[in-house]
Amino acid sequence: MVQQLVDRGLAKIEGRADLPGKPLLYGTTDAFLDHFGVRTLDELPNAAELRRVKLPSPESGQASPAAEEKQLSLAPVSDDGEANAQAPADEPSAAAADAAPSSGE
């Protein structure tokens, strides 16, 4: 998760802690502040404020945002935006295999 923040430019490696294992120390970037609409880190909510926020639970019957997202398909997409159910070019489709002449018959 932290690596994704670094990859997206929202966090950066600031150094290493003087502790066993020398763990990495991370810091935020200006892009992080811009993304969350704050000018300084002091404007972000503290841990106590975050604990007061009620999060939806799976038992409450509310669908999670991930459940509402459309399932992505690996099928090729045509010019009109519809997924095609064609086999990849390097694999013959079942219809092409049926139409091919058989040398053993």
C-alpha cells in the first residue's frame, strides 16, 4: 500500500530510522497535499477524529463501493466500446476449428 503512494508521487522516502533493521521513513509530497485539498499536514484529521467517523459495516446491508463497480473484462473491445467474445488471434476459435478440413477423416 505504501509503495503505491510512492509510485503515485503522494509519498516519498525521507530516510532510514536509527532502529534495528533500519526501517524506511516516509514523508508526504506537495502532490499529497494537493490531492487531499490541504495546505499543511496540520489540516489533516488526527487519530481521535478519525476514530469518531462511523464506517459502514457489511452487516448494515450497504454495498461497498467495490461491489458496485463494473467487473472488468479481458476481452478485446470493439470501436463501439462493446467487449467482443472472440478468441485471441494466436488461438483458433471453436468455429474456425470446426470449419477447418480434417486430414484424418
